[in-house]
Amino acid sequence: MAGLERQGLPETGAAWRNASEPGVGAAPARPAGEIDHAGQIQELKESNWRLRTLVELAPYAIMMMDKDGVVQVWNPMAEQVFGWSEQEALGRLPRTVPGDRMERFQEAQRKVFSGQPIIDELVTVTQKDGSLLHMRMSKIPIKDDSGQVVAAYTILRDETERQRVWTELVQEHTRMEDRVRERTSELEASNHALRQEIVKRTQVEQSLLKYQSQLKSLASELRTTEERQRRRIASDLHDGVGQALALAQAKLVELTSCPKSEANRKTLGEVLDLVKQAIAGSRSLAYDLSPPILYDLGLEPALDWLAEKLGREYPLVVHFQQSGPAVALDADVRATLFRAVWELLNNVYKHARTDQAWVTLTRKASELAIRVEDRGVGFLLPETSGGAGIGGLGVFSIRERMESLGGYMLIDTEPGKGTVVTLHIPLRN
């Protein structure tokens, strides 16, 4: 449209209407070979009529202004949009330009009359009632036969609703960004607090692990000290009390051989029996406290001795067997395993309601396992206590002792189906 030629366009809308009606002023036919000026005029009128129809039926506000900015054409949609009638708008500067935007309007006029079209520019215009509209404006220059711009069409498309929606979207976007920033700030604060809490909990966990390690180390030292005390007390019973009782027994035997009255011999015999019982009791106590066989011969002979001892003292037959090559164990490991098996067998005697138990010691390349089995009543293993409270020291205490040696304990039991407890410890090279 930038190259539209004016070619006799009327100066005003009224003149345009009078001059552009089809068939008006038709000239008579000319002889062939002559220039048909009348036909050209008729064609021009019909072209102007089609253009007028397009302008008047266009869904956009359209106005045509001359170089001075005076309105020459004002279509019905412009009348509808802005409120001024054609009669009010023609022959004067456009009333649609707000006062504070007149300089911009004049700049646009200079640009379009220099031959440069303006396409789809967002402008603000005013209506007859004073309200403002946001519209998209295009200005198209109209040239005469010599190429001079003599007028310009201004086409305006209402963007008020679209601009309102766009403004609301921008505002909503801004609000959303504000909320996102606020939420991000809250999340960052929460994350910071959470990180601090994690650091604190990690420190507490590390402290607890440290204390747990220290407690396990202390428990191991206490068990070693306890075993040493057992051995010392057993040695004192054997070397001190036992020797004294043995000497007293020898003296009493000597006295019973002397000629005395029958009453004295009877009394000495009774005292001798008491001394013999004391000697047997002290020896048994010394063996219970610290069996010499455990330290002199090793774990396997000590467990075999334990099976025989319990068979003599209780109505419980203990079957002991071993497999695998012999491996030397540290004294504290031997003592811990021996006490754990003794405690488990005591549990069988007290709780299993059976007269038989099986102890199996198996040595492998990197592990030693001791299995204590009975076919008694079994029990329901507590899920949280780990067996604490079952028996004298409790299975929980035995489990802790195994873990202090780097091992573990497995329990397989069910009411009515007996119990199998297996102790596992790693073997050092």
C-alpha cells in the first residue's frame, strides 16, 4: 500500500462520495484510436468506489489526513470507536490525539510524509468522552503521479482489551515472581535451618558413636579385668584356702589315729568330713570361677569339660563335637566364648524344658562358629529387645560381647520348635 497513487482522490469525504458513485458523469463513446479519457475517468471512479466501500466496511477505524494533518476521510468504524461523527471530524486536526502526545503525532506525520510507512505501532488515543484507548496504528503514505506524498491513511486497531489482559498478565507475573522469591527465601531459610539441624544431628551421632565405641572398649576391659579377677580368686582359693584346708585335713587324720575315747574319734570324724566338703567346695568354686583347663589346654577341652560338668550336676546331657583345624585364640576371646556357651546352656536347663543339648564348634579359614542347640519349648524372640532378659546375663549381653570381638550372634527359635543360637567371630591371621 506504500505505493498507492492518489490519482485525483477527492480532498474531502463528501467530495469523495459525490465523485465516486459508479456511472456518474459517463462520457459518450469515442472513435477507435482516440484516447478514451472518459473511460479512464469512469474506471477511476469505479476504483474509488471500491476503495470507499472497503474503507467504510472495514472493521478498523480508518482516517485519511493531508500533509497538514487535517482529516479528509473518517470511516463509520472511526465514528463508532471514537464517538465523533464524520461531520465533526472532517476538515480539522484529529481530536483523537491527547495533548501530551501531540509532539509524537507530528513526528509520525513527518515520517510518513517522507515516504516511510509506520506499521503496527502501539499508541494511546482519546475518545469523545475523554477516556483513553490503547490501539495499534499503521500509517500508509499516498502518492500522486509525480511520486509526492499528498495524504496518508491511518488505520487503528483497538488494543485496549488486549492491553488490559497483557497488563494483568504482567502484574500477575510480577506477583508470581514476588511469591516465588518469598517462597524461595522461605525455602532457603528452611534449608539453612535443616542443614544446621543435620550438622547438629551428625555431631550428636558422631558423639554417640564415639561414646558407644568407648563403652564397648570399656566393657571389653571390664570383662578382661573380671576374668583376671576370677583367675586370681581361683588361684587364691586353691593356693591359700585349699592348702590350709588340706593341711587341716592331714592334721585331723593324724589325730584320729591317736588313742582317744570313742566320742573324740567320732567328733574328729565329723570335723574331717566337713573339711573334706570344704576342700571339694573350694576346688569346685575355683574351677567355676576360672577353669584351669581353659587356659592350659584351650577352648575345645574346656567346652568338653563343661559338657561333662553340667551332665554331672544337672539332668541335662550335653553333646559336644568339633570340626576343622585347631586355631589358637587370645585368652580374652576364649574366656568370652566359654562364658557365653555356659550361659546359653544354663538357659537351656532353666527354660527349654528338655534334657539334651548340642554344642558344635566349627573352624573355617576366616571364622569360628559355635552352635548351641536344643529341642525344647522354644520362645518368641522380642523384636526390639534382641533377647535381653532371657537367662542370667541375657542374650542381649552375649550379643554385645560378640560384637565387641567383631562378631555377631544369630538366633533361630519358635515356640514349640526349640532354639538354635550360633556365635560367629572372625579369626585373625
